[in-house]
Amino acid sequence: MYARVTFSQISPEKMDDVLGILRDKMLPTASRQKGYKGYLLLGDQTGKGISITFWETEEDRAASDQPSEYYRDVMAQLAPFFKGPPSVENHEVMMMD
């Protein structure tokens, strides 16, 4: 399994708006992407967030990345809420329980 990890900073007062977009728009679209296996969002009171999407293969993860319409749409909806550009890393999931 493979993961895309996105680190972001959002104004804490905008967190409810972001959660609504993720829940109502991003997750339904993500679940229709080839190889999609799940989503995890971590955050704190300062608005720092860590978003992780899980993919069956590295090819599935790569196909859903920046060049894809799916990724561009999600990032365009969230862009107004970011305090700065998000940082993205890709990883292989070594262990999960």
C-alpha cells in the first residue's frame, strides 16, 4: 500500500469549512479513484493538518497526484483556506494495523 501525506496550515477559524469540503466533496470523489483505500486527517488547535490518502499501488497513487483532474479539483477547493502552500510527500506503507 502507498500513501500521499500532505502537511498544511489552515486558519483555525476556517477548519469547519475545510472539514465540510473534505467530507462532502473530496471523500466521495476520492473513493471513486482507482486503487483508493482510505483517508486519515490529523490536526491540532493551531490549524496544522496532516492529511493521508492510502492507495493500493504506487501507480494508483501517482495517477491521483498533481497532474490528475481529481487532485487539481480538491486543491483548488481547499487553496483559499491554506495559510501557505502545502507540502506533499509520498511513502510506502511499511506497517499498518
